[in-house]
Amino acid sequence: MEFTSSAEKAFRRLPQAVRRRFSAAFELLWQDPRRGRPGCDVRRLSGAANAWRLRVGDYRGIYAIEGSKIVFTRFGHRKDVYRS
């Protein structure tokens, strides 16, 4: 699992409780990044070839699957994260 530099900064800016919930979801995401399950709400994003989102409460993590790697490109509140 990798983070772009901007995603890493955005992740550090999230509230601590949200970071903890994302960390727990990362463990589940690692097992199968394309399949959602309790504690790991995953959906493919429309309009992008290889973009997925991980939902944790009102926050989202946007990622791409590159071979066996998961690369997070953005983190943020749901009202802001989808804006380019």
C-alpha cells in the first residue's frame, strides 16, 4: 500500500479517530481491494478507469489498483474529496 505525497499530507490532517478507522479498514482492504465488507466500504468510481473509493464515515480515501499495489491519491471529507 502506497500514498502519494499529497495523500500522505491529507491523511495526516484527518482527525485522529478517523485515521484510526482508516487504519483498521486498510487491513481489510489489503486482503481484497475490490470487494467491500463490513468495516471496509469500497466502490468503483464512475468516470475514471481505475479509481476506487474507501468510505469511513463522512471521509473518503481515493485509490487506484496498480498490479498488486494499492496507491492512495486523496483523502478528505466527502464534500471535498471528489473535486479535482
